[in-house]
Amino acid sequence: MKSPIVNITMKRMRFLTITTLCTLLISLLFSNVSNAILASDQLEVGAGSKVEGKLLIETAVAGDELVAYVTIHVVKIYTPADIPDRIILIEVVMQPQVDYGFGFINAPTDLRLVFLIFYDNRTTIMLAELYSANSTDSIEMSVLDQSKYADLTNPDNRKITFGNGTTALAGSLEHADPKYLLLEDFSSVSDHYLFWNKYTLFAISPTAVIGDDISYDPNLGLVVGTPAVTTSNGDSYDAICVEYYDTVLFNDWGTAYEINVCYEAATGFILQVYEYLDQGTWKFIPGTVDVVRSPFSTTAIILGIAAIGLIVYLYRKKK
């Protein structure tokens, strides 16, 4: 007959063993470690995250010139009806203070771009909306239905809306129609972003550490530091900074030979951008920052609970 002390010790050992196994299993389930997905490509930023700031140009002959006021906003994260993959919708709103835009409207005072990105691997699906307006006119080009992936990728579902209320769908237009040609230009702008930002520069995983490679085309980025970033309002945020090469984000001069992007450390959401070109440096400087971290997915939580239940069941069965 075993002594009470031995029984208590064995029970404690079983308890510690189960606790350790559960902790390890849940950690694996909730971690970003995967053979298929780089840790730096699994996003964690939550819906509602927003950064407001200024886009500036610095040249050798002038100090910082204000180009535009910019707001970058995670509007929502959702799953289309016909695929299991989550999509993050990021809206970029700009109020140019100089001549800046895409040529659809002269001297635009308001621009809006909506990007759709796969949440689990950072790949940009498309530019889903482009809105441009000045004091007298506006034009909006968008994907009509974003609830299904099949509709997102259907070129006939592109819609154009003019300031006077006139609308048209690509599928209802002749290819020689000026409206259709405008929609083709919209697709060209989308393709431009897809080429340079196949992997979005707007967010990375907060698990990235110094020395990690960050996916983007045409090359890889490199995590180079974890400094604090101070906003124009005087607030300080811990950050993860990445160097990218031969790409473009905000500037309309051409390909930057180097872009430094700093991301908020807890969420991986974009904070600050420096684009270096021979003519000068384009800077996005944050002002007001409001970030939200995405909660664990329902799938991960269910798997975690199931794992705990399985271990407890096996323990009781052996007991």
C-alpha cells in the first residue's frame, strides 16, 4: 500500500504533466510557427486600427514640404462567402495639399484607396476602390460586390461613378467606351500596387524580430531595429522597423531605392514611412495613433479547448 505522501506526490506530478502539455499545445496552436506561412506574414492587427499623419517631401533645396494629410484605417476583417480565407480591408484617405494623384481628376483635394489583403499571408488581392475628387467634380471606381471572392476577381463587376451621379458597370460597356477605358486605367493602378506590394507594406506580424526576412516583391525586406517612434503629437510607440529595397508606396516620383517602414510593436500596423529617392525623401509621419490587436481566431480557441479535453480524457482513462 502506497503512503499518502507518495499518492499526493504522484497526483501533483500528473497535474504538472497535464498542465505543461496543455500549455505547450496551446502555445503551438496560437503561435505563428508554420511550414507554410512565415511568422512575419501572419497578421494580428485588429479592425478599427487607425493612424493619422502627414505625407512630406524633403529635398536638398527645401525642408519638409506638406504633400497630403493621410489616414490609414483597418475598416474590417471578414471571410468571403465562397472561400475560407480571411480578408483585411485597409482604407487610405488622403487630402492632397499640392498636385498629387493619379490623373483622373485635376488637382484632387480628396483621394481614397481601398486595399483588400489576405490576412494570413499579407498578399494583396487588389485595389478595390479608388476615389478622386476636387472642388467641382469626382470619380469613383470600385469593385461592385466584395462579399464573394469570385465576384472580386470578375472584371465585369467593376463600377464607375461620376460626380453627377452617373454610374456604369464594366460588363455593360463597350470596350471603346471612355467609361470602360477609365475602368481599365483603374485596373492598371491596381496592377501597379500588386506588382510593387504583392505582400502589403501596411502591416506585418508583431512576432518579427531583428534579422527576420519580411516577404515582399521584388525582394525581401529585413528587420533592422526595434526603436521607439515618436509621433508629431509627442506620443512614443515601440516599433519594429523594416528596410525594403526597390519599391514604392506613397511617392509619385518613381521607384525608391530604399524604404524604411516602422510598425507598431504590439500589432504590426504601419506607423512611419521613409522613402529614399535620388531627388529627395518622402516621409509619412504619424500624428494620432489608435491600434487594436486582433483576438485569437475562433478556430484556434476551439482547437485549444479540444486539445485540453483530449489530454484530460486520456489521463482519466489511464487512471
